[in-house]
Amino acid sequence: MNLSLIEAFARFGAKPSHKHRALSAIAPDGAMVLNCSKPYFRHPSHGVLRYEDKLSRESDETRNVELGRHLTLAHEGALPVRMVVASPADERGRGPTFHVRLDLVGKVVKFDGDHFIVDFIRQQPEVSHPRI
């Protein structure tokens, strides 16, 4: 489903600081919501979707400071990371669209102040056990 950035972040209860260009936010449940770009994903091992990027790739200092702060919080506090995936504007000039992966939960496994790695794994559905 193609969503706006605001709608995508709202799926996790988060409100980005900028309605078109936010890179991250902290949701009310404490999770970090990360705006991801498709070219920075890879599969390092079975069941792991890795997102690897650098703050220095982004030229907007305000967005970098905010993302750096959120990555620090998530890394030091072992906060879960939720994924918003950006798709670029199409050939007809329509702006970027976004979708979410509700089934994946990530963890910041590396952040050195610039380079960061977030590993996402599929969240196991909760199994309800019958009461005896």
C-alpha cells in the first residue's frame, strides 16, 4: 500500500518532525521508526534483513542530528526499530511513496556516530494457548 510519510509513521503511532522529509521518530511505545531507502538493504544471513547506511550520506544537518539522536537512543537502550520504506518519485512526477513492514522488528547492531547497521527479523506471531 502506498502511503504518505505521515501515514507510514502513523502506522507505528509516531509523528515525524517534518511531513515530507523526516528520517526517524520515536513512537509512543518507545520504538524508533526509521525511514529506509531500498538500495541500502541486504540479506547477510537467513532470516535477517540488514539496513546499512551513513549519516554523512544526508546533506541536511538538522535531519542528521535528529537521526543520530534516535540511533543513539535505540542503540544504547536496545529499543526496537520499526521500518518505513521509501520508494522514489515515479516518472510521472508523483512524489515519493512509502510502505511499512509491520512484520519486521529491527535492532541497531552498530552505530559509531556516522555508520549504522540495523538488523530486522520477522516478528513471530503470538500463539494463544487454550486455558485448561
